[in-house]
Amino acid sequence: MHTFVVIDFETTGLSPAHGARPTEIAAVLVRNGKIQDSYQSLMNAGVYIPYMIEELTGISNDMVRAAPKVSTVMQEVGEFVGDHPLVAHNAAFDKKFLDAEFARLKIKRRQEFVCSLLLARRVFPSAPSHKLSALATTLGLQGAKRYHRALADAEVTAHLLLHIKEALQERYRLPHISHELMLALQNVPRSQLAAYVAKYSAAKTI
DNA sequence: TGCCAGGCCCTCTTTAGGGCCTT
């Protein structure tokens, strides 16, 4: 997994099925362990941002009103992402917004998401919390002085994924962690992680 | 009118409930 793209959405709510739309997105390209490129933009979906969410993200209705149309931004995101493997923290959330916005543009997502939340729960089970900001503190990750802005969160998630990857490599003495293995591990029960990695490694070396 | 997510994961579980995580 030498190259991947981390995605983070800020939105007007929790569910696109109930009318929530994106207000901001960031995509961060990581190659060979370093952030090499990034895309970020506010976007205007013509949907009111509730006061509570304005307070949470600092993204106001005025800011979004002056931003590019959501269709323009999502088209650019599609081009930036390309076929690279995708990563997000609690990927189920970002995936459903990405798919909902892509569907409006008749764009089809071509790759699966690796979820840094699912992996962190398995690799660092004793962390006091697995929310992004808490993991950043616990693990001493490089990153954000603030949270709940798309680029800051995407950058911290990139460092988190790299940290998880290094921990797995060190713990199981693996020379390389593939996207395929990360995708599999996020769904393996925590108690079976070591056994799964051993079986996977053996199969790959035969 | 009032309400409104959903999937993971643990446990005092599996004929279920509730906390966590994303905004």
C-alpha cells in the first residue's frame, strides 16, 4: 500500500438519506509514507447548515454560500482520487457521502475504503478512545491544532494510517502491508488478528 | 406533529441493549 488517498468530508448532518449534504472536502495523497499532494475545497450544496454544525466545524452558511458548486468540487475530487485506494476515519460515514454525491454526477467509485477507525480498534485496543483527535494525542501523531476541518482531519488520518501500518509491520515482522491485507484486517475479529496475519503471510510466501 | 443514521463491538449476549464514531 505505497500510495493511497485519505478523504474527509464536513457535512450538514449525519445522513445523506435524510438530506445532509457536504460543506467541505479534503483529499490527501500519500505516497511512500509522505503526504505528497492534497485537494481541499468548501462547497455549496444549497443546504442550510444547522447552528450546532456551524459551531462544530466553524464552517458558516456565509462561507458556503460563496463557495463553488458541489458538482464542480466533486468532479475535481473524482479526478484527484482516480483509482488510488481510499482511506477515511470511520469510512462508512465518508463512503456514504462520497457515493451519494458521485451518484448525482453519475460517477462510480472504483475502489474500496480502508477504515482507520476499524483498524485502530484492532491494533490499539487499549487506547482510551478511538476518535481521531484522541488517537492523535495518544499516539503522538503529527498533525492538527484543530479538528473538524476537512484538510486538518485528512492529514491526521493519513499519519494515523501510516502509524497503524508501521505498528503492524513491526508487530508481525512484515516487509510490506498491502491494501488487500488492510482491507481484510479491518473485518477480522480482534482476537484473530495475529492468526489471520500469519496465515496470510504464509500463503503469500508459498 | 414529531421524529429522524447506521454499522461496529462489547457484554450482565445470541429471543438484546447500549456506547462509540462520523457531522
